[in-house]
Amino acid sequence: MTLNTWIDLVYLLAAVGFILALKGLGSPKHARNGNLLGAAAAALAVAFTFAYPVVRAHTLNLVLTLVAMVIGAAVAVPAARKVKMTAMPQMVAIFNGVGGGAAALVSIVVFVIEAPGKPAVYRIAEVLFGVLVGCVSFSGSAIAFAKLQELMTGRPITYPAQQVINAVIAVAIVGLAVGTLITGSVALLVATALLSLVLGVIFVLPIGGADVPVLISLLNSFTGLAVAASGFTLNNNLLIIAGTLVGASGILLTRMMSKAMGRSLTNVLFSAFGSVVTATGGADGAGETRTVKTGTAEDIGVLLAYARKVVIIPGYGLAVAQAQHTARELADLLMERGVDVFYAIHPVAGRMPGHMNVLLAEANVPYDELKEMDEANPEMATADVALVVGANDTVNPAAKNTPGSPIFGMPIINADEAEHIVFLKRSMRPGFAGIDNDLLFDDKTTLLFGDAKDSLAKLVAAVKDA
Amino acid sequence: MSTGILEFLTIFVLAAFVGIELINAVPSILHTPLMSGSNAIHGIILVGTILIMGGAHGTAQITLAFFAVLLATLNIVGGFVVTDRMLEMFKAKPAERPAKKPDASGDETDGGST
């Protein structure tokens, strides 16, 4: 067998490793091993890539490759190890964006090497696809990162004739791409790449903070497709398989996520969610005239201590305050007193589906105390207290009762059915979706303002005294 | 159309079906690690960037390829490490039930690493 055949066999092995890795990631029991298997497969494939003579042909290039890899690893490992669990979505956005950027660069370099002066061939179409999608993924992820990191407003950014302008830019890109295809001009390719970067930005701007995770999932899928395109360009089976696996599964995952919010993907991407609400006013809560009932930690502590069934509904506020450990402490304390306690987890609680489960797992909350929304809702009517910790949109009855509301149709946790509702909130500010929550003004509702962790700690003390 | 592209197209189509089938049965609690894990997998573009660097000539091409390798390494290394960190937490299975301790001061408890 030739060297190339051996390398191809190793690539096949790596591809199988990736498939098994994705399969493992689908079950809680095998997920970690699945991920490790994926990493091992990747390491193997990368190591054998150095067996290609072309990679070792020029010493300078080889040294630069190794230098770039060392720098990359030296930056990535500490960043990934130190990132807070709450900042995970941003981190995924960055790692996704750089992957898209790498795929775009691969396509650009291939074009520069091969294309100039040549007529249109199918390879060039793949190259252009890689450049376009890779660039959109790169700049889109950057904006998604900025939104989640709160470097810029999480609200949708809209401007007049937005859809028209975006459409014009998209058409212009197609035009440029065709031009590049026909002429093989590097200048046109650069223009295509730059305009694709612009498209990534304007595509993400009108998407509100609450929807950004869905968007990251979509961009993840895009990067996969860009990688697959690079695979076509480089005649590399492994890149095609890995990229396509991610591209296909990513699109499905994206659909599952938007479904969890009761909306279609098109609605998430193009409806400028939340801007409607700003128009109806009250989005900043300033003009609010209705009164809310606030309680002391002691009152609420007594309410909880003598309840039969308490449902804790965690949201992003709990995540930001890093209050998952204190929440578990409170739950354990209540359970010791014989109170029936469980956590009701909305599919999009936190900022990514499953995000809240990750955080609570970090606090060693046992699985059997976590109930998914569908499992929790039938029990809400028999709950004495629904303790909403830093959540808002996921319990907003407007999703059921107000057809005009932007979140109408989104499945929610029926906190309103509990006998008492307690909100731990930092302020009257509305949630991510930017809309008011009538439940806050309900007679059954008591509010305790403050940082989720502080409030929970106060409740722990109050329950101990009760 | 050459037979080469048809072969690659076959692989592409089959891989797409496999990707869809793999995701179908994932419980929602694993959506975040799954997104992160698949994000790491497309970091395999690193292989492509290494090949590109091998064939690059001149400052412009080499510079672009250098950044390509750098970005791809960030993607693949960071992706797998971050996913492992997420999944590490799922490992503390309910078996020994570390909860139920009233003094559970929380923060640093890492739950019996098994």
C-alpha cells in the first residue's frame, strides 16, 4: 500500500471515531467518553497528516505550522479551562467563529494557488462556497459573542428597510461569486469575502439576545458545511465527513432548539424578535404603574418551610449569580424538613438548551430532582410554592394568554398554577425577550429583590430559623 | 463531471444522513454539550490548514495559512477541552447523592470524583 492509502485508512478510522463521539454525546452515560474519543480521533488524524510529504516539503512552512499550533493550544487550553460555566455559550461562539475563519482561509489560499487565469471549474464553486459560508460564520459568531458578553446591546438592532438591504447584499455576494467564478480574479474573491463578512454581521444584528443560542447552533452548522466544502476542495474524505456530520446534525439541533421556544427557525432569524415590544412601550419597565408585592426573606422562608411541595424554577439570573450551589443548599434543607422539592427546567432556561442542567449538575443536584418542563407542568397545580429564581420569560403566562405577544405560543412552565409564586429578581427589568410579565403583578405573587445568590442565602437562613 | 466529485458527493450525502440519525435521540439536557462537541469536531479543519500550509508559497499565502492553522487549533483544542469540562459535571451521578448535607457550603464541592 502506498503512504497515501495508509493515511486515508487512518482518516477513515478518525471519521468512525467522530461518528461514535457524536453518538456518545447523545447519552449522559457515554457523553464524556464520546468526547474523549472524538479528541483522540482528531489527534490521530492530525498526527498522520504530517506524514504527507507535501506538509514536510518546506522546513519553514513546517516550523510555522508547529508554531501556530503551539500558540493556538497555549491560548485555547487555559481559555477553555478558566471560562465560567455561565459564559459557556460565548466560548462556543468564539471557537465556532475561528473554525469558520479557518475554513474560509483554506478556501482562499486554495483559490490563490490554483484559480487565477483558469476558467470556471467545479472546484472553484466549492472554494467560493467555503469562503462565503466560512466568512458569514466567522463574523456572525463574533457579533453573537459580543451580544452574549454584553459588549453590545442584546436587543435586536433594526434599521429602515433592513430586509431589503440585507437581500441586496446577499444578491451582490452571489453576483460577485459568479464574477469570481468566471474571471478567476483574486480581487473579486477578496470582495466576495469582505461582503460575506458584512453579511454575517447584518444577519445577526436583528436577532435578540434570547435567540442568540439558536443562532450559534445554526452558525455551528454553517461552519460544518464550510469545512465540508474545504474537504471537497482538498479531496479530503475526513473533512467532508466531519464537516457534513456537524452541518447536518447542527441544522437538526437548531430546529429542535427553536421548537423548544415554540417558534419556527425563520421566525427566530427574521422576525427581529422584541422590536415589536419596544414599540408597545414598557419594555424598560419605567412607565409601569401597577404595584407588586414584595416580601421579606423571613416571610418567604416560613412559607417555604411549611409548604408540602416546592418547585424551584431556575433561570439565567441563577446562572449569572452563580447561585446553583445555594439553590441546592436551600432545596436540601427543605427536603430535610420533609418538603417535596424538585427543579422544573425549561428547555431554554439559561442561555442555551440544557445550560441549566449543566449548571445544576455542577452543584451536584441529583438527576432525579430535575424535571423537564413536560414532566413538571402537570405537577404545578398541586405545588404550594413555585420559587422562580432569576427566570422570567419562561414562566410568563403571556405565552399562553396574549396572542399579540412576541412569545405567544412558546411553551412555558406553568408557575401561575401554583398556590403561591415567589420571584427572586434583581430588579423589575423584563427578561431577555424584553416583555412585561403579568405574573409579577398577580395577587399570589411575592417578590424578593436582590442578587439571586444573596436572596437564596437569606432564605436558607430564614428556613433554618422557621 | 469527473468520477472524483461523484465519489465525494456520495460520501457527503451519506454523512448527512448519519449526522441526522445521530442527533435524533438526544435528550435536551445534552444539547449544550452536543453543540460544543460537534463544534470541536469541525475543528478537524486543522488537517486542511496543515495541508494548505505545506503547499503555500510566498509571504501572502504563508501568512494566510499561518492564521488558518492558528484559528483551527483554537477551534479544535478549545472545543474538546470546553466540552470535557461541561461533561465532567455530569459524571457525579446521583448514586452516592452528595446532597442532603445541611452544611453543604457549596462552592468548591466537586462531588466524589470517581
